[in-house]
Amino acid sequence: MAKAPIYDRIGRRYAQRRRPDPRIAARLHQALGDARKVVNVGAGSGSYEPEDRQVVAVEPSEVMITQRPPDAAPVVRAVAEALPFEKGRFDAALAVLTVHHWTDPERGVAELRRVARRQVIFTWDPTHLARFWFTRDYLPEAVALDAGFTTLKATLALLGAATVEPVPIPHDCRDGFFAAYWRRPEAYLDPDVRAGISGFGILEEHVVEHALELLAGDLESGEWYRRNEQLLELDEIDLGYRLVVARS
């Protein structure tokens, strides 16, 4: 029996916190260029789907599909590794924070290249994770978790020639992915915030609870602010998130 998509288990309240950030959306829109027909692979609840283009979404999780708004692009339930489209069907393939969850990234990237002439991937370089204060000081287990994910270097090797641009994360980022709250540490104590972050759903509950206890203690004592004082002066920061653009 095929394994149920991970987001059927951890994604039930995803749409509440995973709203597109307009600054990141603008970068993705620019990267799509003049593409008119776009396939959004690993589309989830529909964040970052451009409204001014013909979009078809691909998402394996029924739980995520049910969270898509009524006016969202049409969605096909399928996986990245077996896209149900003919060769060259789309001008561009969009993949936003999803490649690390694919069971076979090599096949998935090959499928992106098969069905679209341009590939636009928003991902991150896991090597940055160990330097992020949350993983460094409270949740080092997340670094080991990321070690099992596809690295940026591996993704680039699968794509061939590609451009890679850093995407600094603003301090008030509206999209609640893992490092989005880098200047808002109290947010990680909110279970609704954590419900929109896949890493918390994948790690064992006791590991997460221990990390949160440590963080809560440091916030109450003021230790977090003493240790991370320099962050409070920054409007944005490079946390390893990258925009990758390639052409087949």
C-alpha cells in the first residue's frame, strides 16, 4: 500500500499560517518571467500561485487540497515524481518549499524539466540551519533531520545550468515557514504557529517540547534577548533560503 502523503498527517491547519509574503511572491513572479502556462508542483493550499497566468496545481495530499480557496487554480492530485502531463506542456514549473519532501527528488526534478521549459524552485540550503538560533540553541535535532533532505547542491546538479539567488527573510514575514519568526521568538511557543511548520510535525513530540521549554525559560529570563541582541536591529536576514531558476 502506498504511504499516505506526510501532509495528510501534519497539514490540517496549514492554510492558517502559510500565507504568501508579498516580497517573496514578487521574487517568484519575476523569476517566472514571461511564462503564461505554469504548473505549481507540491502546491499545498495554493500560496504563491500567480493570478495573472494559467496555473495548474499538483498536490498529493487531500488534506492540503481541501484547504485551497474556492477561486484557486484547478488542482490535480498527483506526485512530483509522476506528473500526469505531456512533455513541454507548460512554460514554467513552480516548486515552493517542497523538494525536500519528495520521495525521489531526482525523478521529481526530471519531471519538472520534462513538462516545463523553465523551472523556478524556492528552497533552502540546509547548511545554514545549524547557524539559526532556534536549531543552534534549542532544537539541534532539526539539523540531523535536514541532513536526510536533498541539499541545494544536489538539486542544482539535477537541474544543470541554473541561477541561484539568496532570498533574505524579512522580520515580519507573513509566510510562517520554519525560520520566518527569526526576530519573533515568542511565536514558536504558539501551537498554531507550529502547526504550519512541517519540521515540528515530523520531529518526535518530546524533542519539540524540550526545545520549547528551554526557549520559554530564556525568554522569561531575558537570556534570549541578551544572546541575540544583534538580530533586533535587522530588518531582514539571510537564513539560507534560495531562489533557483533553470531552463530545460
